[in-house]
Amino acid sequence: MVVSHMVPAHSLNASAARLRTRQRSGLLCEFGARQQALTRLDGAIRRAETEIIDALTRDFRKPTFESYSTEIAFIRGEIAQTQRHLKRWMRPRRASTPLFLQPATSRVEFEPWGSVLIIAPWNYPFQLALAPVISALAAGNTIMLKPSELAPHTATVIESIVAAAFPNGEVETAIGGAEVARDLLDQQWDHIFFTGSTRVGRLVYQAAAKYLTPVVLELGGKSPCVVAADAELKTTARRIVWGKCVNAGQTCIAPDYVLVDNQIKDKLCTALSHEIERAYGPSPLESEDYASLISDNHFSRLAGFLKQGSKEGRIFSGGRSDPAGRRIEPTIIRDPSPESPIMQEEIFGPILPVLGFDHIGEAESIIARNPNPLALYYFSRDRKAASRFLKRVPSGGAAINDTVMQVGNTALPFGGRGASGVGLYHGRWGFESFSHKKGVFSQSLLLDPPLRYAPYSERQLSIIRKVLGF
């Protein structure tokens, strides 16, 4: 049930024009204005914390701990880090100047793109809506934000937070579904930031091409988790299960499937099953620490994977579901066919295929069957072996001996490559993605050698050859 109004197309046209006018007026030109905007946003979030948690519970029964830690605290931490470093980020960066151009100076200035469009997904509907807003504000842009219609209660809270934090109209919201998204993409923006599926990301890219608009696309893919024979089993199982089951597996960088050395495959499957029971009890479908799936359609898609796994006798543990509550218990599917749908599509839920390998090259070959993943995980006591593996297997990001937690370090860039994404954000990387990097060359008026000016002579050419050295 959608609980907020839909924005008509003519209103979106007016909003886009207003945002462009406000940005050009210099509303967010100065450091102080940007800092104040971020402070107001942080205050509005702090005051709305109870409403945010309640909305996430109503949208998909997200546990309070996860609502706070993966949504609210993440965003407030990003704001704090941005405010701490923003003055330094905004400062022009000196660039070297070749000897033959002296006595000039060179620098790189960070200029706002202008008015930007941010389209957010449903899986972390608060965090993934406001994280790019923080970066865009820090860079001095005005923003049109479209929260996901599939998390309608959270979208309504975001709308009220934006209204409270930005009375001057630095940020506006557009509430609605695919029609509103299409209308927004018909507008001319100076930058577009999209988080969602690869399929929709391609449509956004095509729409951006009409105006040659720069984009950041945060997509997904099948993020593999490789477990070497020397991995510490208890810790490995605990971190894999947490990464797979937080938010009921609806995480773009969740471990999609596990590739484990055959020497320890049986032990790992048992350890994973024990960890699932330890975390969520003997009846995970009743656990208050376990979220629901976002929609009936998503539930039906994942239930199809379960049905196929059951038919083939591949379910090692789990497999039960609750259609009314849109819940599927954490499930381990052992040795599915590499050609099966569960090994071809991003799972985006609490179902974990586990496949064995005899040598590491076999694991690399399995990973290479799919496009470059958004994340790559490797568990081993041998750090050198882990580093060698990461160098051979391309991915958007990677973690050694952990899952998902790399996203918590905003000093690291976050983004995919190829089908898993285009561009980066978080921390300084987000500031730079929402900035045009302008090269500025400033020449002195004290000297003006005639060497470069026409009419040219053989002597001028000879001197230039000597100065350049080639």
C-alpha cells in the first residue's frame, strides 16, 4: 500500500527548473552553507529516529538493531565524516606545471555539477536514499530525490525529513513508482545517481545518453565468497551467515554463493547450519532478529529457487517459508548445477548455494562465468594467497576474512565495474563523483617569451626541440 501522494509530470518539470535556478543562484556555493545544510539534515534525522525505525518495521519487519546500525547510524556517521573533512575536500588541489610552461601555476578545482537526480532502491530504503544526498550536498549541488515506492512508509518519512531540513529547497522529493521515475529521467539533469538492478541501470544509462548526462550506477551481481582449506571455520561461518542474512539477504554486496575447497566442504556446510540456528533459533521464520522480504513478487521469485532445490534434492538445511509473512528461512543449497537459475541470477535473498572445488583455478573459472561482481570475499589464514586471488579476479570491491563490512569504511571507494556498476561514492569518493574536476592554468604576466608566436622560424623550432627533449 502506497501511503504518499504521486507527483504529476508538470510538477516535476517545475521542480527541476526550481532546483536549477537555486543552484545557479549560489545557494550552496560556500563551505558554510554546505555545512549548515548537512547539520540541518543530521538534526532532522535525529529527531525522526523513532519514525524511521517504525517505517522500516512496517515496510518489511526490519529488526530495530539493523534499522539503527545499517540505516540511521550509517547515515549520521557519513554526515559526521563529511563535515569533518569537507573544507579540505573543497580546497583546490595543486597540480604540477612543466618547466616549459613556467612561471605558470596549475590547480584542480571542484565545481558542483548543478542540479542532480538521485533514484534510490528499496532494500536499504533510508541509507541508500540519503548517502548520495550527503555527497551531492557536500559538493554544492541541488537535488531531486526519488525514494523507492516499494518501501512506502520509509519514503514518507524521508519526504518529511527533507521538508524539515531544507526549507530553502536545496533538496526536493518525488514520490511515486516507475511512471514518476520515467518522467524524472525525461528531464535534463546535470548528473544522475541510480542504485538498483542492472536491468534498470541500463535504462537509466540510455535515458542519460539523450543529454550526455554523467552518471553513477550502483548495481549488483553475483558476489562470490571463496573459502580456502586453511580457513578458520567457526569465524568464517559466522561472518558468512551474518553477511547473507542481514536484511534477509536483500543486500547488493551480500555473499551470493560460496565456493569452498572440497577438503572442508562438509565441515563448512555443518558450521553454516549451526550458525544459522545459533543466530536465529530453531525456527528462523519466527525470529524477531530476521527481516521479511520486501514484496510478494520477490518472495515468489525466491520460492521458485527453493522449489527447484527441493526437487533436485539439493537442500542441505532450511527450506521452509511463510508466504503470509513474506519470509524464507536461511537455506543452504548444496552443489546446484552451474547452469541452474540460482547460479545465473543474483539471488538477493537468504538462500546460499555452496559448491566445492579441488583447486583455486576451478573457483576462478566458476566466477568468470558471470559478469564482474560488485563484491568478492576470500577466507584464508594465508594473506598472500588472498592477495594473489584478489589480483586475478576482477570485482568492484573485496574483503578478506569478512563479508559486507567493507561498506562501513567510508575512506574506501564503493562501486562496481561493468555490469555491477559505474562510478564510485562514499566519503571523498562521493564528493568527487558529484563534482566536476576543473583544471585551471594561471599564467604570469611578468614574462611573455616570443617563442610560441608566429611568424615561425627554423630557430624557434630548433629551440622547442631542445627544450622538449624529443
